[in-house]
Amino acid sequence: MMNITVTENVSAVTFNNVPLYKTIMEDTLTAVAEAGINIDMISMTAPTSERFGFGFTLDDDDMPKLLGVVKKLKEKHDITPMINSSNRKIVIKTGEMEAQAGFAAKVFNLLNKIDAMILLITTGVDEISVLIRESDGEAAEAGLREMLK
């Protein structure tokens, strides 16, 4: 069985070029939690030359709280994230992913075909979460639902 869940008004927060041996990611996640902000789609890049990137998503409604957190992080670590708001998260959940090679390729080929801008990807054993621009949301959702029939 396949299931598609769509969430609108999602912001992406991305930190790039973060020193590997600092506590910036841990401090960020702690400060976000202390501010009462629920986050999702947490991701981290593989380190390159002692640096990495990380990011997460949150509800657009939590942006005022996040801006307070960002101010504190800037003061402590002299780092500022890129923030991209008003996006759409599409989660495709299916047991097929465990047994079928190429499922992700189908999803990303479809998103490429409709020229959807992918902002963030996370996956699990039976799930793909994709954050895309709101303007691409309807076409992406319709295409994915058709593909998964």
C-alpha cells in the first residue's frame, strides 16, 4: 500500500560550511527545542575538508521563534543559516521501497520531468520525504499520485 502525505507552509533552514569539530549543530538543535519548535527532515552532508552542512524543516508559523534562535546562534558561533519559506513537503510511504530497486529513481525522474525544484530530501526504509517549492506542489502531487496508482 502506498500513501502520500502533503504539508504546506514548510520552511527549510540550511547551515553550510560548518566546522566539523564545533558544536554548532548540537547547539542549534538544542536551542530550537528549547524554543518549542518542532522540526522535521533533519539532514547532514558528509564532511569535506573538515566542514559539513546540515538542515531541517519547520512549520512557517514557527518562523518568529526561529529568528530569535538564529540571532543567538549568530552571536555565539558567527553563523547564519539560509532560510527558505512557504514550501511544500511531500512524503511518499510504501512497503514497495524495501523490495523494489529503482523506486526513488521513479520519484525523482517524475519530479525532474515536471521541473520541480527539490530543496531537501530525506529517506527511510519505506519513505521518501521531498521538500519542493510551493509553486511546484500541485503538479508534483498530481504526478506522484498518478505514478503510484
